[in-house]
Amino acid sequence: MADLVWVANTRHGPGGHWFARVTHDEGDHDHLTTSDDAVRYLADHHVEVPPELPTVEDLAALTEIREMVRKLAEPAAAWTTGALRILSRASFRLDREGSLQSVDLGWAGFIEDLMVPLLEVVRQRDRLSLCGNPHCRLIFLDASKSGTRRWCDDAGCGNRDRVKRHRRRQIPSAAASS
């Protein structure tokens, strides 16, 4: 499931990088534009990727999966044509632990293996959210009991929001004491 979410987050706003201190939002950037960038981004997020570089077709399939997941965060979203095409071509077998696994190897297998968690995300779509930080735009699955999580990461985007609100409250009191 985590691998699917990281694929979905290959497109995000400038605040989607944990270290980012966004002062100007120039829109989303895409980590699936080149094979090297895709592998680097996924590997940096601990996604085990095949040893070879993805082809242009592989990047296009990853983009289809990403857009399907991102669309599921919207109300009344349906399956995308591209995701349905990938699912219809996928072939699975049971591995030694009894889990579904693609019969293909390499990037084709990696992409098909994303279909299994995608089916689960479709089932849990009411728990799929976009980060409350307007500069971030990362997708996350809300596993909280109440289902009211607002940020992709409480220590990153959540903390920035709390600090911003705290500083706004401090400005009037600082002006009153002068």
C-alpha cells in the first residue's frame, strides 16, 4: 500500500518535500518525467524498484496509476481508462506466502503489483485525502480512528500549520505591548 501511495505522490506541490519552506508556489512538479528522476524519487522513499530503468511506457503506466489514485480523493470518482487497461492486462499468481503477485518481472511486474493495493484503495476511498497544506498536495490514507486527519505528516505540514497559527495569534499581542 505504501508503494502505491508513493507512486501517487510522484506529483505534488513544492511543500511536498519535507524540508521545504515554501514562499512561492509555482505549481506541481512531476517526478515521473524521466526514468532517473522516477527511480531516485521512489528509492528515496524506500520503494523497492526493479534494477533496470523504467521505459517510456512504464512511466506512462505509473502516471496512469498515479492519476487514478489522485482522482479517488475526489468525490464520486470512477476508474480511469488507463488504470482499467493496466488491470485488464495484469496476470497474477499466489506467492509462497499466499499473496497475489504479478507473473511478470521487472517494471511490468512492479506496475501490475500496484493493482492489488489499488483495489484496496478503491474500497477505502473515503479514507484517501489530500494534505491540508495547500502548498504540499501529497495524498495519504487516513488510518486514524476518527478519520479526521488533515495533513500528510503531522511533524511536517501539521507542525508548519500550528506554528503559522501560533505566530498569527502572537502578532496582535506584540503590537499591543509596544
